Amino acid sequence: MTEQARVRRFEQLAVPHLDAAYNLARWLTRNDADADDVVQEAFLRAFRFLDGFRGGSERAWLLTIVRHTCYSWLQQNRPAEVVAGYDLEAGDLDAASLDPSFRPPLAGPDPEIALLHQADEDLLNEMIAELPPQFREVVILRELEDLSYKEIAEIAAIPIGTVMSRLARARKALQRAWARRRTEEARHGV
Amino acid sequence: MGCDAVAAEVHPYLDDQLEPDRVGRIQEHLRGCAACTQLYERQRAMNSVIRQHAHYYTAPKHLARSIRSNLRTLAEAERPRRRNAWGWFASGAAFASAATLAVSLSLLQPGPRGGGLEQELIAAHVRSLMANHLTDVASSDQHTVKPWFSGKLDMSPPVTDLTAEGYPLVGGRLDYLDQRAVVALVYRHNQHPINLFVWPGDAAATPLLARQGYNLVRWSQGGMTFAAVSDLNPADLQDFQKLIARSAP
Ligand SMILES: [Zn+2]
């Protein structure tokens, strides 16, 4: 294959997933310019690894490289962010128990659900951005890219069970924080 | 099926990631348990809020253009060496995924060699300029740059600041040649960046050569191989080579 043909093949394969690549990099670096740099570097790496692509999901293949490039970048530039994530592995993001604020069976609709649906995009995005990156990425890959647990496991190089538990902890933490904020706001008539 | 078991599986259930028999058992439990139903409904509401309102960052327009232009420059720089240096890669035997490959990159003996080395050095130089990734550690202080490499590599490169001689040290980074990590020290002379690649092992020296608008010189001393690449004129690059050769062990 000529180099021009390789470039064309790579572009056909990778460029359709540029938004997915940028979205993941932007959520992991939390900064436009850094996401830009990381995606450029990731695409160069991916181009060099093109001969190793064995078919399957192009998007998952590319996101694997983007994610790895993000973590190299974070480790280099903001090592504290990456390390902090591991402390939460078994800690206060625990979702494996029922909601302690359990109330008796409801006669009508759950009022908390109505509150949950009052969206405040800025607040929600802030809350997601504050999750440790290892939790943030599973939320983004699942909810915004609609990837399966298996695909996420491959991209993040973790077992499927870990995908499941991180996703559960992250969502539970978001749901509790979100409900708390909405309830406070409702009480204060915001 | 108890409440704890349902709580543990409510997420894969919501994500449609469970086997059909598990799905049936969860549904059966939910029909008879208000507490679990409440948990499930709240989580379902939260997920839909995330899906609808979490920001999806689409790539800025200029990014696709930059990538296309990067690729063409890189392809141009890498063209003649591909069959040699990367032939093993195409065979794919060792290839698990790009990520595991990248993670497993480590400094191994011997350093890169073979016919494609010059091309690869120039490609690495071009890459460092294009990806806006000249340095991982930016410092003109050799006592900052040198320790940065320890812990990342099992070698300690000689690092000398040559500001007084007109070649200030800019910093250093890890780079990859032939899938091995090597030291890249960055210097500057009259605004021209110079990449000085260093890896362990001896190799026959090559006289200064010019390719694709870049000059390259490579030599070995003290058990290390050095290669300097820059768009600097040949005389200045050889001057730089002499200064490095004099300061290194
Ligand atoms: Zn129950």
C-alpha cells in the first residue's frame, strides 16, 4: 500500500469518529486546548498503529488509543488527578446498597423523580467533571457513546465487572448529589 | 432473589447487559418490592437526565484539518522506512491492542538500528514539532531535566546545558524509536529546535546527511548512541555535535 493509500484508509476509518475521540479527550482533560493536543497526538499514534488494526469496531480501537494518550498526558501534566481516582475504588461512591433514605411504598408518583428531571445542564456537567477520571470515563462511554460493557472494558483495559461497579458507583453518586441539590433548591424556592 | 442482589444488578439491567434469565428474575422481584422499584426508577430517571443533558463536545472544525495535514507530513517523513522497521508490526503476532502495546513500551537493549533508522529519527523529529509535543519536561536546567528521566528509563542520559555556547537546553521528553523508549533532549539555536536522541548501545557513526529538509548526524561514545536532528544548517549542527561529544562521557 502506498503512503497516500494508507493515509486515505486511515482517514476513512478514523475521521468519522473524530467527535467521539474529542468528546472523550475533552471530558478527560476538561480543557479545550488540551483535548485538541491530545486528539492530534492520538491520531498520529493511531496512524502508526494502523497495520495492527485487526478489524472489529473502529470506534473502540480509536477510543482505546485516545484514552491511553489522555492518561499519559494526565500523568505527565496533572498526576494528582489520576492517582486520586483510585482512592474511590471501594469508598464513598458505594452503590451496592439500597438507598438509606428509603421511604414506605408510595401511593402516588415519587416526587424526587420530578425533581431529578428538572435539568440544570451546568450543574450536571460540573458534577460529572468532578468525578475521578476512571469513573467519569465509564459514564461518558456508556451514556454518551452508548457502548456496551464489553466495549468499555476493552477500551479502559479493565474487567467487565469493574465497568459495572464503576458505572454503578458513579451514577449513584451523581444521583444522590443531584437529588440533594434539587431538593435544596426546591426548598429555597430557587 | 433478594433486595441486595437486585441492587447489585440494577445497573446492568438498566443498560440491557444482563442474560435473559436474570432479567426475568429482576422483573419478578421489582413487581413485588416497592423499595427496589423506587431505587430502579430513580436511577433510570438519573440516567436519562445524563443522556439528555451531559454535554457532548464535538470536535472543533480546525481539528480535522490539522489532523489531515499532520498525517500527510508524517506519511511523507515515514515513507521509505515502513517495510523495514515496521515489517514485524504488520505480521501482528505480538499485537494485542494499541493500548497494551503502548503501555509495554520500555527501554530494551539494543537500541533501534537497521536501514530505516535515519527515516525514523527524522519522523520522530517531525512528529515532535507537529504534535506540539517537543518536551515532557521543559527546563533549561540540566539538574531538572536529568533526574526527570530516572524512574522512567533504566539509563541516565548525559544532560548538558549549552546556553553559553549558543545552544540553550529547552527540555526533554520520552520518545519512541522502533517501539523502544529513548531519551530525546531538546536544544535550540537561533530559534531552530534540535532533537538529540540518546539510547544505550554502540552503532557505527553516520556522517551528516540531509533528508526532507532536515539534517541528521549520528555517533556513539561511552556506550551510548547519539543522534541530532534539526533543520539547522550543516555547519551549526556539526558544531553542536562537537559540543555534545566534548561534554558527554
Ligand atoms: Zn427489593
